Amino acid sequence: MSITRINTNVEALMAGNNLRKLEFNMNRTMNRLSTGLRINTAADDPSGMGIANSFKSQLSGIRAATQNAEDTLSMMNIVDTTLSEISDIMIRMRDLAVRAATDATVTTTQRANMESEVVSLKAEITRKQGAISFNSKVLFNGSLSGGTATAQVQLGPDNIAAQRFSINIPTLTATGIGGGMSFNNGMHISQSTSAQVAIDIMNSAISSLGTTMTAIGSMEQEIERKITELQATEVNTAAALSRVQDADMAGEITEFAKQQIMSQAATAMIAQANAQPQSILTLLGA
């Protein structure tokens, strides 16, 4: 601008415009420093905001799936513990059958007492059918057998078959547990001959229970592996989200310091630009 024209101070306007830009950038930098986020609004990085939202959705789904897996593992632990208790009961029943199978040292009255205990033990196994539950889900009534909708567990954030897992908890009935353990109706030890048969019955039942417990244990291991996988996926997804969304604090602090210096310089230049037209007063002898 010519110092002889005083109506429009172009230099002051330019310096003021630069100062406004600096103030805008300083406000954005201060916002990033106060939140720790590089992207606070979609205007900061439109495409980055879309990517960040996708990662957030995945991360939230992974955490929900991890909770599903951990809840399922807790439920399967209850099943495992219950089957261990049933195993102890069956072993006791077998021991009673072995004791009752001899005539030499056991009286009829004692054998009757043993039979009474066996009846009580069978009733306890049957009782567990409706008594054992998790989050109001009855575990041994067949509703959580494999192949039913209620036996599906969502172990991933997406609607794909590979992220679903089927559990199979056997049905507990008056005649046993699962498909190959029928013993309640045929398990009697009131006579030595029936007690001898009961030994074979209990051997078969215990063997079948062992197969069931092995299957339950395998499912528990599979869920534990899935939890480990989900936890690793969560960490890496969170890292990817951080790279897109989080602010580089060191870089932002450096940028803020630069903007402060430039803002002070711009303010000084406005003052200088405003002072230049005053030199025209010398022409008036002022």
C-alpha cells in the first residue's frame, strides 16, 4: 500500500486475515491437546472419521463377543463341576454295588441300607436336571444340546458362521445323562446277584460319563482359545484406531508453540501496519 492512501490499510487487513487463520488453527490444536484426539469432528478429517467409526464398531463388537465367550466359559465351568459331582456319585454307587455283591460278610439288612443309599444317589442325579442353571438357563434339560438355536454362541463381531460356536450340554434324565448312560432303572443292589449286574451297569455309565466330560472339556478349551484370539484382535484393532484417531501430542505441542509465535508476530505486524499511515501527518506539519 502507498503510505499516502489512508482509507484502506491493505497491510493491516492482510495481517489481520493471517491472524484469524492462526487463531483458527490454534483453537483446533488446543482442542486436540485437550482431548488427545486428532479427529474431534468430521471436519478435521472426513475420510479418517469414517475409518475411525468402522474401527470403533469392530472394537465394540469384539468386546461384546469376548463377554459372550467369557459368560459361556463360566456356564461350561458349572457344567464341568456338575459332571464331576455326578462322577463322584456314580463311583460311590459302584462302590456300594461292589460291597453288596458279596454274601460272605454283608447281611440282608446292610444290603437294604445300601440299596436305600443308591436310591437317594439316583434321586440326587435326577434333581440336578432342573436345579442347575446359569442366568435363568436350565443347563441339563436339553435346551442347550447341539443343533438348536439356543445352543449358538456369538464369538465374533460379524454375522458369519465362522464366528459362531455351538455348545452341546447333554440332557439329564431319570435314566441317566446323555444318550449312553442308562442306569437308574437297572441299578439295584438289594440282592447279591443284582449287585453283581450293577457293577457292570456302573462301569458302562462311568465310561459314558467320561466321554461326555471329555467333550465338555474340549468345548471349554475351544472357548478359552477363542477368548485369547478375541483379546489379541481387540488389542490390534485398538492400535489401528489409535493410529487413525489419536493425536500425536509431541507434534501438536510443537505446532502450538509455532502458532503462538506466529500469532504474536502477526499481532505486531498489525500494529506496524496501523502505524505506517501516521507518517502522512508529517506532510501536514503535525
